[in-house]
Amino acid sequence: MATESTPATVSSSTESSATPTEWRTVRPINKAAVAEDLSASSAKMEEEEILHASMKAGSVAQIVVAAIAVVGLIYLLKVVLVTVFTAMLLAFALEPMVHQLQRLRIPRPLGALLAVLLLIAVAVGSTHFFYSRAVDFATELPKYSSKIRGTISGLRAQTSKIEESTKSVIASPKLNNRPVPVEIQESPGLAHIISAGSGTLGDLLLAISFVPFLVYFMLTWKDHVHANTVHLFPKEHRLVAHRTVARISEMIRSFITGNLIIGVVNALISGVVFWRLGIPYFYFLGAISGFVSLIPYLGVVLALLPPLAAGIGILDKTGVMTVVLTVVGLHILTTNVVFPKVVGKRLQLNPLAVTLALLFWAWIWGAMGLILAVPLVAMTKIICDYTDSLRSFGAWLGD
């Protein structure tokens, strides 16, 4: 019995050991196919990277071209845009008066008309006053010509000494130079100058004539324009648009009010100091210096020119130092202490952004660009603060 069971056991063990070997299937690795797949995937990834890089470069090029086109359009429409923005600032300045008249049951169109008429009267009166003072100052300027001439001659003498010493150090060899023919041309007369500038003067007068009408219609159609401006946006963005427009309006109103109050205070203080120093037309020069000093960073230099020019031959070193300290001190005090408290947190811009804005808008629009640069960059910051994709740029503009 034992001998018969042994082959069966051996055979079963043999079958069980042979069965797994039959299930195994050995598949050789195709190295060429794997290398081909890797090369295809790397080529595909390279094509995608090239595509993304080309798309990014194309978008950057489009942004650059669009920015150049916008700058060119702003420059070409200089007269129109300056007129519109000036009318907007004046309309915001007159809005509280129209609102108070409306509370007294005066219709808004009539209140806007009264405000515009008052604006025209103030503009005509101030223009006549400052023009008369400027003419009187120019008429009496020859009285101080000897003192001015003496100061300038002293500066010329020092300059000539420096020039002679420089020539003696750096002496060029004498050459037999041929005489240069000189052509004498007659200086253009007054009629030629007026005719040459008549185009620019005509454009300026045309733009000024539009300002009262724009201010009147902006005041009378304020609610209509505000509501329809908000409705230009989709429904899901109208609340944000409403808050943005409201904040811009509040910022411009506080900016104008703060500048007006600070400018009057600066003009009064400067006028008193100039009067004590004996500078002629101190009230005229004080008003110019006080309001010009409101221009950020550049205003302190421009505000020093009128009193120092009028004080040539009158002011001694102490007087000059007094003028410089007064103008610079008022500028620093108003820029860093008074102006932030009057305007508040609605106009917190960093100095680099303000300086770049002044440079850009002065290059585009000239003198009016210096006046409109700060409210324009403040409007840009408010819009960026309420736009998700531009909040980083708004944070960069902020203080």
C-alpha cells in the first residue's frame, strides 16, 4: 500500500510544481518603443511651452501697442479732455452750493444756473484783478532795473572770471580760421507773433467758452448721468460700480475743498511775510506763491520764483532766507500735516506714484497736467481698489 501511494504523490507534486510555470508569460521590454514614446512626449511638452511663450509674448505686445495707442489718443485729444476734466472739477466744487439751494426749494436747474453765474463772476473778477496787478508790476519794474542790473552784472563778472580761468587752463592752439558769414535777420514784429499764436489762443478761448455750459449740464443732469453710468455695467457688478463712482465723487469733492482752504491760508501767510519784507505787490505774489505751492513736490520750487524775482535788489540775505523758509515750511506743513487731515484716507498715494503722475501728465497736457495729475491718479487707484484683477496695482499706488 505504501509503495503504490508514492508515485501518485510524486506525480501530484510534479503537476503542482509545473502548473505555475505554465501560467507565467514572459514579455520582453521593447526599448525602442519606450524611447519613441519618451521622445514624443518631450516633443509635445516642448511644443506646448513654445505655444505658451508665443501667446504670452503676443499678449505683452498687444498690451504695449494698446498702451501706446491710448497715450497717443490722450495727447491728440488734449484740449477736449482737459476741458472735460476741468468742468468736472468745477461741477464737483459747485455741487454743495446747488444742493443747499435745492434744499431751499429752488429748482435744481435754477440753482445750477445761479452757481455757474457766480463762478463766471468770480473768474472774471479774479482775472481782472490779477491782470491789473501784473500790468502794474510790469510797469513799475523799470524802477528796480538798476538794482536788478547790478545784481546780474555781479553774476556776469563771476561767470566771466570762471570762463577766463577755464580758457587759460584748457587753451586750444590758434588756427587760421576762415571768417564765418553772418546773416542778419529782422526780428519778428508783434503782429507776426500774434498771428503765429492765434491758433493756440483761439483753441484755448474755444475750450474756455465750453466750460460754463459743461458745468451747468453736469450739475443739472447729475442724477441721470450717475444712474445710467452704473447701469452700463452688468447686474452683478452694479453695486461695485455704484460704490466706485460714489467714492470717486467724495474724493474729488474733498480734494477741491481741501486745496481751496489750504491755498487761501497759504496765500494769507505768504502775503503777510512778503509785506513785512517790503516786497512789492505782496498780495499778488502771495496768492500766486500760496496756490502754486499746492502742487506736490514741484510746487515748492515754483512758489519760490515770484517772491525771489520781485525781491531782487530789495531783499538781503536774511530776507532771502526768510522767504525760502516761509515757502518751504508752508509746503512741508501743508503736504505732510494739514492736507492728509483735510482730505483724509481718500487720497493716500505714495510719493513715487505722485511724482511719476506729475511727470507723465505734465508731458502730455503741460501746465494743466500738473493740476489734474493728482486727482487722475487718485481716481485710478480707487478703480483699481474695486477691481479684483487690478488690486495689486492699486496697492502699489497706495501709501
